[in-house]
Amino acid sequence: MTESLADFYQAALQRYNDGEAAETLIPVFKEICDRGGRKNAAAWSSLAWLYMLVDKPEKAVKAAQKGVKADSRAPQARINLALALLDSGEKGVRKHIEVAQESMSLSTELRDDVLENIKDGLERKPDWDSLKRVQKWLFE
């Protein structure tokens, strides 16, 4: 029986939530992105997040850009792109933060998800200064 791409993604996400290392999950999420094409915003955003956790901001920028292109309204995709841009020293961060803030203002659930993701990121990478900056911009 073949696993659907959505099931494959959910299984990979569960592995992440269970604490599996980003290094081992990058190839899994890369495969999901490759199989899903340009339309899977969540997978591209997840891949960008993993790249940032292992200090590969240039790769994170490319993955995050694909996530935003797939769904320009997704706040986490915008936040991941802003983080990747910050981590790689590139410009253009403000626009993505503003779009994320606007989307989050429309949904408490989206806001809570973003807050949970920030908390997770700081637990996994406590010295992630750009994530701390984004957290201040979004929640203070």
C-alpha cells in the first residue's frame, strides 16, 4: 500500500514533534517537497525551518521562498522567510513580518500556532537571536 504525500508529511512532522534531529529529517522533508512540487507550502516551510535549525540560512531562504510562493497568506511561511533572511543577512524582512501580523490578527488559531512554533524553535535552539527578534516584533 502506498503512503499518500499528506500521510508522509504527517508522519515526518510527527517524527519532528517526537524530537528527532533536524539533520536526519532534512532529507525526508526534501523528498516530500520534491514529490509534492511547488504547491506544498507547509512542507517547504518545514524544510526551511529545519535548515535554520542546523544553521544553513541560504538553503532556508530558498525553501522559505518556495513556501511563500505556494501560499503567500500563510503566516508561518512568511515568518520562516523573514527568519531565513535575517539569519543570512539579507534585506526584505519587514514586508514578511507585516503580512504575518495581518494574517495572525484575523485568526487566534494562527496566532497560537505561530507562538507555539516560536516556543519550539527556542527550545531546540535557545541562542536563536533572530527568532527572539521576530518574537518581539510579533508579540510585544
